[in-house]
Amino acid sequence: MHAIQVSQLGGPEVLDPTDLPDPEPGEGQALVELAAVGVNYIDTYFRTGIYPMPLPFVPGVEGGGTVRAVGPGVTTVAPGDRVAWTNTLGAYATLAVVPETDLVVVPDAVDLETATAVALQGMTAHYLLHDTYPVAPGDDVLVHAGAGGMGLLLCQMARSLGARVIATTSSPEKDALAREAGADETLRYGDDLADRVRALTGGEGVAVVYDGVGASTFDASLASLRIRGVLALYGAASGPVPPVDPQRLNSGGSLYLTRPSLHWHVRTPEMLAARASAVFSAVAAGDLSVRIGGRYALDDAATAHRDLESRRTTGKLLLRP
Ligand code: NDP
């Protein structure tokens, strides 16, 4: 098979196109021929070692394709099934071996590229808006990086739950995309961001901040919350947040801080199936659209990472195996 391999940690240049032996599905596993590969910010954390991994490894935690073979004991998928997954590493490849417990069968109404594009980010947006802080009609909600892969989905889904959505972005072009997706207001980052959020919310602050930017936005996120508001710190695109004094949550107004991750929200096959079904149904019904902001050849994975990390991209990035 053809794959991208990381043999040493570092910048995008360590994403090395290579040929590897075809994998064989073991007990409880399926062999999938990939149709699309999702690029996610977490891939950069694995590549740089923020999330440590034994070397060498094939990166990528989001894929979609067709089952070609199954190992012993597999009961939920069969050759020919169209599937998508997140969680299992190794998607930057033409073939991948995936535990059946990580696979979801893609409904006929959803094409494989779209299914791949929403597998990780769609389910993440779903748990953030329904479980981390269940958004209610009339809530003021702040979404950072509103034109990114996660941001566009959060803006759409929060708006459809009846929230008033305030999004941050770094350019007028990104503002326009966030507004098209459902943001009512767009703001630039900056030292006075929390003041501007308060000005838009009658001085109260927002019910929840969805913050995947991390280090550079954390202080403004806390300062933008209403009394007993929730900071859902779900990523670190600008770098990890330094240790926090819990007393800041008290002085801010009995605030809540959580650092959630998709893994814990799809940790059983039943939870995964329910979450995936909610997202795929929304796509099939036309209630959720995904903007593919870039398609790259598998061998150009390094370019995709460079573009993502330099804030040049909008929406979802995919690799073509
Ligand atoms: P995005 O498409 O959102 O790209 C990152 C965006 O962050 C950029 O486009 C940029 O938007 C903004 N940004 C702000 N500061 C920086 C910076 N210093 N360097 C780079 N980007 C910056 O990426 P994803 O949608 O793939 O991921 C968004 C976040 O969500 C990531 O932190 C990721 O780890 C997290 N995530 C977490 C999950 C979880 O379950 N916890 C699951 C999925 C994703 P702008 O220019 O407008 O500021």
C-alpha cells in the first residue's frame, strides 16, 4: 500500500510518502480501502510529539472507504460495506486496518467524502453542543476560529439549536464564511475581545465559549463568560494553555472549565453509532453542510499541514488516497 509515514518528529517535512506491505485484518478488524482521508489539527500534535507516539507511525485518525476483507470474529461489517471511522491511527494511506468497534456504516444518502469530512469534526461539534454544554434557544455562544473545520460546523449547529452565535476569525473573508454558516456576529481576536463580547451581550457575557485555539484565546474566553458560564477548551491550535489557578473560576463568577475530547463521547459502539447516526442524518436531511476547504493528493500531506498551521485554510481539509 501507499502511505505517509512519520519516522521522526518535527515539521510537515517529516510526513514522508512511502510504500509499505499491505496490512492483514486480524481478529475483530476490517481492511478498508480508503476513498478519503480527513486532515485534523490533532494530526499536527502527533507529528510534533505533543501527543507522544512510538515511531515510526502512519498518521491520520479519520477515514472513509470500502471494506475489502474482514478478520475472524467480525460481525458488524462485511466486504463491500461503505464505512467511516475516527479514533484509529493510520488513515494517511490507501489501505487501513480498523477495529470493527471504531467503524460506522455510512448511509446510502451520504457520499464517502462527506462522511469522512464529518466523522471526527461533526461528532465533536455534536457532543460539544449537546453534552459539554447543552445549547438552548436564546443562548449567547462564542465560537473561536469560526471559519475553521470545527468552527463552521459549530456555527451552523449552534444556530440551528436557536443560539445567537458570536464567532472570532482573523480576516474579512473568514468572517463572511462564518456568517454564511450561521454566525450572527463576527469579531477579530485582540486584547479587548472580552469587552466586545460583553458589549454584544448587554454586559452579561456568553453562556459558553467553544475554544479550540487555546493559549492565545484562553484569557479572553474566561473573561467573556456570563456568571456560571462554561469554557469548553477543546483544542490548542495556538499552543497548549499553561496551568490555571482554579480561583480564577471563582472570581469570574463560579465558572466551569472543561477540557473535553471526542474519545470519551464515543467510547462504546452504542455511543459511537448514536452520535454518528445523528450527524449523518443531519447531513442526509440537508440540515448540516460541510465546506471542503481543500483537497490534496496523499503525497501532499505536508502541504496540507503547512496550510492548516499557517491559518491559510477554511473548512475541512481532505487527502485523496
Ligand atoms: P481549524 O480548521 O479550525 O484550523 C485552526 C484555526 O485556528 C485556524 O484556521 C485559525 O483560524 C485558528 N488559529 C488561531 N490561532 C492560531 C495559531 N496560532 N495557529 C494556528 N491556527 C490558529 O482546525 P480544526 O478544525 O482541525 O481543529 C480546530 C481545533 O479543534 C483544534 O484545536 C483541534 O485540536 C480541536 N479539536 C478537538 C477535538 C476534541 O474532541 N477535543 C476534536 C476535533 C478537533 P483564524 O485564522 O480564523 O484564527
